[in-house]
Amino acid sequence: MTKVVVRNGNVDGALRTFKQKNVKDGLLKAARERQEGYMKPGVKKRKAKKEAIKNSHKKEKNYN
């Protein structure tokens, strides 16, 4: 379980930190994958390839 300390009543900062920690841990992504259920190996490969292409486009966009 992720814990974040609220300092000086700064709830917005603590919420931002909490969200960043959850993204870094990959909890939300893992929960969504479990919710989808079983995927055939071919479907899993296609999905992974599509995501890799999307990520490469994002990195390319950030460099320009």
C-alpha cells in the first residue's frame, strides 16, 4: 500500500505525489490487465506491439 505524508496541510501536493507513486509502481496498469481477463498469445503480442509503437512515437515527439 502506498503511503504519502501530508505536510503543512498541502493536500494537493500529497495527492500529486500519491498519483506519481502509483504510476511508478504500475498498480493501476496491473489492475486493468487483470480486469481484462485471459488474452490469447497473439492478441497479447499485437497489443504489446501497438503499445511499443505508441511509446516510441511519444519519445520521438518529445525529442523534437
